[in-house]
Amino acid sequence: MGAACSSSPLPLSLPNHHSSTLHPKSPSNFIISPSTLTYYSHFPKSLPKSSMNSPPKCSSITTNSSTNSLKTPISDPHSIDSELVQKLVHDALVWSSLHGLVVGDRNVERSGLVPGVGMVHAPIALLPNSFPEAQWNQACELAPVFNELVDRVSLDGKFLQDTLSRTKKVDAFTSRLLDIHSRMLQSGKKEDIRLGLHRSDYMLDEKTNLLLQIELNTISCSFSGLSCLVSELHRSLLSHYTKPLGLDSEKVPINASTSKFAEVLAKAWAEYSNPSAVVLVVVQPGERNMYDQHWLTATLKEKYPFDLIIYIFLFLI
């Protein structure tokens, strides 16, 4: 069984897999399979069968002949020499500061309000975790299946209202969402264009070695910006410390979710065929994770012609 190194801004959710689904009003059929994002304009009649031996569709893992010249990879991170750890930490902090792998410092009052104030490195794993390639492939192949599941469920208003009726009684946020959803159903307004940006978090079960899904996040496209940077950071560290660590930087899969999220948002915007259409970015006040959001909005502004409207969402219970 092969193995790949998996990078994530949050070391407790590995691998962290972003995917998106766009259902356009036109019958166009385009499929993009980028590094960490599987994108379908509509779903094929038969979904891809799971093949544990096929190459991953959402990542790029390169096998380099130089790998054979590496020393035996470290098996226990705690066995790394303390002096080497300090060097890794120093270089990681410098790299994070230079490349925008940062969040607002909770100890600085205005860090979530004013860009550039009270920045600190994002919580990261210093080194990538080893992750079996077969399960990595499986996670990639599951993405379009879950995309279709989420899309179909979203179209069944009665099922959503009935299933979440008990949650509505105890969770104010869900209650507000269901109220909005109910009013939209009553208005009879239907949208022909639908875009879903999804993030699935997986972990391996220690006893069975099975891939288990922790959550499927559909409410936001968070961490697409920072997760790309974590992958780059890990490749940089492994490249500079190849000999003492015995790890190959090219085994870290490429992550391009920021540019691909921007691309799919642009595709959705184009479906409206209206040059005055805008992309609405809904954020919460005092957001310490604003830099992850800025990576996506900056990419949109630099590459595409439409306007962005930043809307600060204040949820009042």
C-alpha cells in the first residue's frame, strides 16, 4: 500500500477535502478535476465506482526516483532532535508570516476588525501526517457522490423541514435558517442555478483502518485559502530538511482549492448572463479568520471581472 502526506490547517481533520457542484441553467457539460476539488456541472448517469488502486482525482502525488536515496523516514515525531524541532518551528513561523498563513490574535481586541492588526500564525501541524494512499483515493472518489447527495437533499424542502424540526427547537441558528427556507418555499420562487461548495473532513479509525467522515460542511467555504498555504509550507519544510527527516516533499499532494473555488464561483456568475450580477460574500463581525476569506476574495478580484459585495452578517438570537 502506498502512502501520501496529507496537509491541513487543522491537524485533527485529515485529509481535508474541498469540492463543489454547479448546476447551470444551460445544458452545458463540463467537468474539471483539479488537485483538491472535484467539480461537476451536473452529475453523470453512473457515478464513478470506487477503485482503491486508481490514482487520486483530487491530488497530485509524484513518485521521484530520488526517494530511494532518502534515509529511513521518521516513524515517531517525538523522536526528532529538539534542536531540529526548534529550527523547524522557527522556519515555519517565518514562512507563515511571509506568506499570509495567519489569523487574528484573540488577545488583541481589534484583530478581527482591522486587517493587519494583531496577526499570529494559524494553528498548524508542524509536519504533514502520513495518510494511506488507498483511503486518500477513496475520499477523492466519494466527493461527487456526496455532492449529489447534498444537492438532492437540498431540493426536498419537506424532508429538510421534517428532519430538522427537533433541531429547530433547541438551536436558534438552525431555526432562523429553516424559517428563511420556509418563506422561500411559500413564495414559490425557484432557482435554476445552484452552486455548492463543500468541505469533507475525514479521519482513519485506528482499530479498523476505515475512512470515517467527521463532518460534511456545506454552510461556508472556509479554509480553502489557508489549507493551500499549509500544503506549501509542508513542502517547503520537507524540501529544506530532507536528510534529517527522511521525508519526500513531493509526496505532499498539491492543493489548489482557492483558485478552483474562485473559478467555480466565476462559472456560476457567468451562468446568469448578467454583467451587473455580483458575488455576495457573507461574513460575521469580528472574524479572526478574515485572512482565509481575503485569499479567496483577492483571487476573485484579480482574475475575474465581476463585483464583490462584502456583507457583514450579524446573527441576533
